Amino acid sequence: MYGIAAATAPTSIDKTVAVILFKFSNTTTVPYTKTTAEGVGFTNANSVANYYWENTWGQWRVSGTVFDW
């Protein structure tokens, strides 16, 4: 066919991020656990990683490490 480019399969993108938990020095309590942050970022059904996976039609895979307080 003339003037029509061949469709190519989109490539997936892997993003690895570091999540660094911190609190101010005048705060004595820990607002949430490392496990909670891992869930919000990577493992829960409504995690940030799942958000990007769904909204890029499976093109972005987000993973990473949560560093404790």
C-alpha cells in the first residue's frame, strides 16, 4: 500500500525507582511502615506501579526499592 507505514509493536519500558522514607528530626512517630509504602508504590492493586501499567496499556513497568526510616 502506498503512504501507509507498517505498524510496529510498541516497546515496553521498565522504570526502577528508589523510595526514601524520611521524617523531620522533631518528629518522634513513624507515620507508616516500610511495608505500607511498598504496597502504595508497588504491590497493592491500586499502587502507583499498577496505575502506570494500566494507563500506558502495559507499556510501563514500574518497580523499585523502599528504603526504611
